[in-house]
Amino acid sequence: MDSNCIFCKIINKEIPSKVVYEDSDFLAMLDIAPATKGHVLIVPKEHAETLSDLSDDKASKILVLAKKIIVAMQKVHNFTDYNIIQNNGRIAGQSVNHFHLHLIPRYSVDEVGLWVPHEDDPSVTEELAAKVRNLV
Ligand code: AMP
Ligand code: ZN
């Protein structure tokens, strides 16, 4: 628990939220400024800032939970396609420094933009791939 963290306050019920799921490890709620209709955030109860800080236990459970919640959301909001997005750090667009997963329903007309693809970068060589490979 971080006393300055808005998501910790929500988990602690100091700030209200529209909860769609809760157990001892996670709380999932409607995003207050949704990208599209039905946008949900899954928040681990443990305060970790980014994926790098999150415990392996929560990291390994969260995608299974995302799958369950998406299936329920699809029934309620009548969509098939969706994005799972997770921002780490300011440059990446993280505005709340408590790890969370975005579940974003996609509709045939919506305003979600993710990235613009670029040409393959020849300076990112197989050697660099091998360097990463050797560190994993
Ligand atoms: P990110 O930019 O990836 O850190 O996402 C933070 C998300 O938290 C944004 O989509 C916000 O709309 C959402 N958010 C911020 N405050 C609240 C809140 N009190 N209740 C629900 N969602 C919130
Ligand atoms: Zn927190």
C-alpha cells in the first residue's frame, strides 16, 4: 500500500470505483475515462509500479483473469474484438504509477490509436537479438 497512490486508495475503498471483479489478489473496475464503452482496468492489490516490479505470482495470474473478464464483458457490451494494453513509465503513457492492465473493447467505429508501423530498422541486428536472448 502506497498512501499517495490513487489505485491503492481505491483498493482500500477510500475512493469509490465501479468494481467488475474482486478477489484477494486483484480488483477490476471500469475506467473513469474510458477509451471505448466498457473499458476495464485490472489492478493487482500489491502496489508495484511497473511490470518489472510486479511479483511473478501476480504477473502469471493476471492474463488468465483478463481472459475471464473479457468473456463477461463481451456478453454485456456486445463486442468481439479487443486490445489488452499495459503502459510502463511516463514515456509509454503511464499516468497512474500502480501497475494495471487495460481491457479495451473495440467497435467498428472508435477512436483508439495505438502506433504507426515503421520500416524495419537495419541497426537492430541479429547480434542485438542474441544479446537480449542471452540475458533472458
Ligand atoms: P495509464 O495511463 O496506463 O496509467 O492508465 C491509467 C488509467 O486510469 C486511465 O485510463 C484513467 O482514466 C484511469 N483512472 C484514473 N483514475 C481513475 C479512477 N479513480 N477510477 C477509475 N479509473 C481511473
Ligand atoms: Zn498503489
